[in-house]
Amino acid sequence: MDRFYAITEFDGKPIKKIEKFEQQKKQYEYEEQQKYFSSSTGNAGYQFSSKESQSQQMKSNNQTQQYQFQQSQFQQSQSQMESQLQSSNNMNINNNMKLKELSLSSSPSDNFSKILFEKINNLRTNPQSFIENIEQAKKNITKENATFIEIKSENNPHVYAYDKHIVLLEKNTLTSYTAYGKEEAKIKVEISNPIFASNERNLIIAEKDKQRIYSVYDGNFLWQKDLEGNISRISVNKNGYVSVILSGTTYKSVIVIFDKEGKELFRTYLSNTAAVDCSISDDNQYMSFAEINTSGTLIQSTIKVVSVEKARQKPEEAIIYTHNGDENSIIVNIKYQNKNTLIVLYNDHIETIKNEKVDVITRLNDKDKNITFSDIELNNCTYRIIEKSSGLFNSDSTVEIKNSTNNKDNIYLLNGVAKSVFSNEDVIAINMGDEIHFIGTNGWLLKKYSSKQEFKNIVITNHIAGIVYRDRIEVINL
């Protein structure tokens, strides 16, 4: 009987029989019949003697008896499997009847049984809601269930996040931690008052108003420079190209561009205006900077686009486009986003510049709307938060997120007033006081962190967030 087999599953699941089971049974019966017929007639050209014939006859009888015994075993096994299948089906029917009776019965008197009764009914009638509640619970993080990194406030640590790392700079040492709070690397960085810039796995650290700058890639040291002048602003694109704005020289501003290996590509000198920000396109072809002229009666903000190739070969032809902003509109920040679209944040509006075409995409001075926060520090979006009264002492907030490529809006609604906002890459963190909402640029909630204790700062990337307290950093995987 060992040549016959079947696959079964228990625990209330139906028993499955494989077609090969029946095929092997039929094949076995056919082979045994052929053996019996051959041994009786002397088939295959071999003539038995009388003694051989008698011996062969006895052997054939034994095979026949063995075959009949195996066939009996098979029939018994088949009967048992059918009995198990019927028992399993009856069990499922009885369980369904009991569950139906439970849902139709009156509610139990004690609270625990009543809650259990309601949960069972809800699970039966609305399983999708049950799954959504589980997913919502995964998004809610508290101080008690968050991973944390201990810090010493007396060391005056500086905290930053890039890619999948939380970095801590204290006592001239840059320590990198994983999303699980595990220390992974240490680098000697002789900086006490840092400014940071990052893009994906590239991290730039510079000494504010001094000369030193470091480049780090995925936790590894790449290069270091000591520049002539005072560093006021830095940026890095996704390919590791770095821009640095210097002051304190014979010029009002000097802009220096480095490639990913730290090789200086060119410099741009500004004699009469001050550079307030700079950004390099993702394809490394353009460098744009924002400058402000305060020499006249009105403040004039200007955007200039520089060809990297021409700046290296013919510096006098490097500036290929100039755009003057509205009078008294002050540039705050600029950033290249997806598809080489330059986003410009003014104090009263946001505009895009692409292929020498300028479009105003968001107004920040709308008299009918109380706009409390706005920024462009995202990969392909901008946002603004509008506060609206919802009662005598209550207000609600609306987060409007605009895609800079297709101008489509996504909305996220909040009950209450935003206290502060942090943004980076594709994540916006909104501090509501005792809650922090981490939302994506698609307008969906990623995580919600709850804590009654006041924090100092929030650092975020697409992968990780750090809530910085006096003595620790709460780490959240996004």
C-alpha cells in the first residue's frame, strides 16, 4: 500500500485527494493482473517445467492474496478519509450556527462579555473596518513604545537626520545611529557650531560663519576643505555636488561649487549684492542663486541661473537667465525640485521657474486666509497651512500640498492649531502640541506621535524621524 498516497489537511480544513492517488491504484491493479496472467500461461516465450510451474503457481497465489489484502486496506483508508471530510464539514456548519445564534441572542449582562460580544459582531459584519483599525493602531506611536537614543545635554549635542541615519555631533565627534537606535559609525569632525545640508545619502557639515566644511557619504568621510571667508549657506544635490556661499571677503558674496570628490569647479563673485541662497540642479548642469540688493530705496530680489559648463570654460557667459522679483518681495529660499524645476519662496508668494518661464503657484498674503506656515523644502511639492476658526475658542488647520510638476493639490485636515512645522524630502511633520502628525506629500498620514513632554526639535527624512528632547532622541521609522 506504500505506493498509494494522498495529501490531507486537518484543523477543520477539507481533505484534498490528489488525482495521482487514483491513477496509481489503477496502475497497480493492472500490473498485478498482468503478472498473474503471465505466470499462469508461460507468457514471454519461457516454458516452465512441472516443478517450476507448481512453484510459480504458489507464488502467484501469494501475490493475489497480498493484492487482495492491499486493496482492502486502500478501501478502508478511503472510507476513513471520507468520514473525516464529513466530520469536518459538520463541524464548520455547527460553528457557523453557533456564531449565528450568538449574534441573534441578547447582549450579555457583564461588561467584559458585552465588549467581546460586540467585537465578534463587528468582525463578522465589517471585517474591513477591523483591518483599518489595526492599520491605524500601527501608525500611532507614543513615548512608551518608541525607540530612543540617550544624549547628554551638558555636551550641547547637535542632531540631524539624513537617509536612514540619525547623527549626533558633540565634542568634535559625529556619531551615526540606525533606525533602531544602534550606534553604527563615528567620524572626527572638528566643528562646534554646525550647519547641515543633505540629499539622499549625501551629508554636508560646515562651521557656521567660519571656514571648515566636511562631506560624508552613507556614514563614510569623503573630503574636507578650509575655505577663505565665512560660510553662511550650503546645499548639496543628489549627486553630491556642493554649493557654498561665503561672506567676509573683499566681495559681498562668493559662491563656490564642488563636485562629489571635493574638486572645486568654479566661483561666482558678487560685488554689489548679497547672495541669500543657492541650489544645483539634479543633472549638475545648472546652478541658480538668489541675491538681494538693498542699496536703493526699495529692496530688489533677483534670481540668476548659471550654466555649469560655461562657468568652467567662459565665465563671462556663465549667467544664462535673470529674473527680477516684484519690488519689496523678499526671497527667503530657493530649491531645485524634480525635472529641474526651480522653486522660489518669497515672503508673500511661491513661484516656479522652468525653461525661462515663471509661474506663481501659491499666494501667501491672501487677505481672506490666515496662512500660518509655508515652505518648499520638499522633493517635488510646496505647502502652506491655513488656520480657520471653528468656534468661539476653537480653530482648525488645513494643510494644502501642491505638486510643483502638475500643480495638483492634496489636502490634510487637522483639529487644532499648528505650533510648528518641519519638512524634508517627502515628509511634513506638524506639531500640534501633544501630538505630532507625520504626513506624506500625497496628503496621507504616515505616523502620529503622542507625548505630553515638550520637545526641542524634529529631524526627518523619508525613512526616519527623530524627536529631540533634552536627554534623549525618540526614533520613529516612517
